[in-house]
Amino acid sequence: MSKQFDVLVIGGGPGGYVAAIRAAQLGFKTACCESNPYADPKGEPRLGGTCLNVGCIPSKALLHTSHLFEEAGHSFAAQGINVGTPKIDVSKMVARKSGIVDQLTGGIKGLFKKNKVTLLNGHGSFVAKTPEGWQVKVGEEVVVAQQVIVATGSKARHLPGIPVDNKLVCDNVGALDIDSVPKKLAIIGAGVIGLEMGSVWRRLGAEVTILEAMPDFLAAADQDVAKEAQKLFAKQGLKFELGVTIGDVKIAKKGVSIAYKDKSGADQKLDADRLIVSVGRVPNTDGLNAEAVGLKLNERSQIEVDDHCRTNLPGVWAVGDVVRGPMLAHKAMEEGVMVAELIGGQAGHCNFDTVPWVIYTSPEIAWVGKTEQQLKAEGVAYKAGKIPFLANGRALGMGEPSGFVKMLADANTDRILGVHIIGANASELIAEAVVAMEFAGSSEDLARICHAHPTLSEVVHEAALAVDKRPLHF
């Protein structure tokens, strides 16, 4: 007899494991199936998905190490700290990163045990709908569930004609395990992964050139933030070529040669020791056997869902990178919780207008809500307040005066429409803006809140004051 579950989650990434835990908390007999895509030495499923294994978490570990290395080499002396010339042990840096990943993946297994979630080893594939529920093949067995949540995530998009071996030519997986500092590193794609990985290896001594097909830098961000970021990154030593067309990529034993046309159409060539390809991600719908049960996909291979992540099939839901919306771990988690609570008869909800974005460069970049160019295009009347970190005592004390906070509010109601930050700890500061916007707050609301002094959060406070043209410290 097949194993029977109330809820089966296909995929153990951020959306999947959170959905499974929440469903179990609500009293459902819950299982989560995960295959072994990240070469676990024991052959066991590794939970956490791309984010934990080869994405968000390991990249932040490398960013932190490389940031400390650069601080030691360039910033300590100005503060009276003399440590000599620092040296990087890349193998130890990578081993530390891997240790953090192992600790956290094991931690999720512990959470499953605590919440009585059954972990199934194998990729989930739809078989059929029966009176007992949905039949899903997991490995060599078929299980039955009343409700199925698809959370299979995404994988790196590769470019035709550029074979990725994750040694000389890397995607996000190989970029995290480069075993030595390349003298010259080429990156195709100036998105989040390209900028973060470029920052890691540039700090450690590589000469980094980033090739980007789009004519504008960070087109998704507010234009003021994008311009400031490009200026600061170029000053740090990152080289950018925008509006390029990639041609032939030739791989030799000791390097890679990339032919491309620059924005003027002239032929160019870039020789590098290694190449990172970071040109976006595509949904993981392979192997789901969606067509057998009529699960509807769109032209981008995403599973079609409504605002509450319901698919066209009763009792089948989908969350995270495999559906519409930004491919962000925290968005997937929110959707996972929402779906579990909807299954439980609760009022699950996910406000996509208040999902924050973060790029963990130095300085960090974070935003939530509308950009100024979006408001202009939509014809929305707005007010803006903008304050630099240079006016903040804590930022100066930290030696990180770069960047600013920009707040956009409705010209008539003063409701906050967007907040854009480039500066130290932007990833943490953006949370205040998210809370304010979630509660339909105004710039006046933030302006009237007492912020501790001296803190970086005071720049958010001053930006709120600046919306009404009454900043106190700038």
C-alpha cells in the first residue's frame, strides 16, 4: 500500500521546506521529497535548495571573508591598525563556506524531525489523480497526497555554445568553489550573481571585467542607485562593458577567450583565466511529468498560478522560483507559508508589493516598492527625500560614508511608495521600510519615530524628513 500524506511538498528549498514545516505545524501529516543534486557524500537529500547549497548562504560567506581581507589590506591602516600585507588561503575560505552550508542543511533536517515532517529521498514526479489523492512517484516508490505543493526552484541559465564545466567556465555553482584567485576573471551578466561574485574575486586580487548585454546598468534598480553603484564599483576596480553582444567563446587548457561586439558594434576580445556565466535562471519543471496530469505551464516554463499560488489543478499548488515573480528565497518562503495556511483554512497572504530586493556588494544595495522611473512612467505624483550616509556619524565612524537613502511618497497622501538604499548594512535597514509600507505608512510616520543615535537607521529617518523638505542634519 502506498504511503498516504495530507500534504506532499516537492522540493526542499526555501519555499518547500518552509511550506512543509508550516503545514506540519497546522496538524497535517506532511512529507517533503528532495533528490540529491548537490553531491552529498552520503547520497542523502540536501535540504535548502539552491539558496542554501549554492546560492545565498555560501556566497555571503565568501563575500564576508573577502570584505575582511580587503579591510585588512586597505582600511585598517587608516584606523591605526597595522597588520602587514594580508594573505588569503582560498582553500580555507572555501572550506569555511562549505562548513556553514553543512551546518545549516543539517539544521533543516533537525527542524523536520522536530515538526514531524517525513523526508523522502528522490525527485517528485506526478503519476495520476485518483479518488485517494494525487499519486506522486518519489524515487522508486509512489506516494499519495491530498494536497501537493510544487517547490522545485530554478537552475542557472546557460548560453548556447558555452559549455559550463564549473572549472574554467562556471555558473553559480562553480563560482563558489574556485580554488585559487584568478589573475583575470571574466563575467557575463551584471546582475546580482555577477556583481556579488565579481566583488568577491576583485577584493581578493583578480582583475574583473563584467560583460552585460543590457545598455543600462542595474536597470531594475532606481536610476539614482544604479548610477551611484556603477560609479562606486568602477572606482573599486570592477570593469564594465555594457550593451555587448557575446560571440564565440574559446576554451583552452589555461584560459578562456571571449569574442564580443561592444555597444558601438566594434569587435572586441577578452582573454581571462576563468569565466563566470550569470545570465539569469530558468524554472525547474523538468521531470515533474506535468503534461501527464495537465499541470499548466506558460511559455517561460513556469507553472501558472493565481495570486494565492493555486495551479489549474485542484489540490496542487506551486511556490518560489518555479512560478511568476522575483526569484528570491524570502519571496518563496512567504509563498510557502501562505499556501500551507490556505490549505489549513486560514487567511494566508503574500504582499508582492513589499518584497525587498538586496544585492550584497560593498556598499550593499536594497530596495522595496516602486522606483522613481516607474512612478514617472505610471504618471503618479510623488515627493522624494534623499540623504547621503556621509551626513551620518555612525557611517563615518565605521569608515563607510558612501551611498544614500532615497524615499518616495505619494504627493497627495504621503503614503510611502518606495525606498531605495545604497550604503552600509542596506540589507538590514530596508526592513524598516518594508514594515512601514506593509502597514500603509507615510513618510511622516517614519519622520515621527525616534531612532537611536548614533545609528545608520538615522539616515532612513532623515530621508523621511527630507520628503517634507525638513531634514535636520543635512
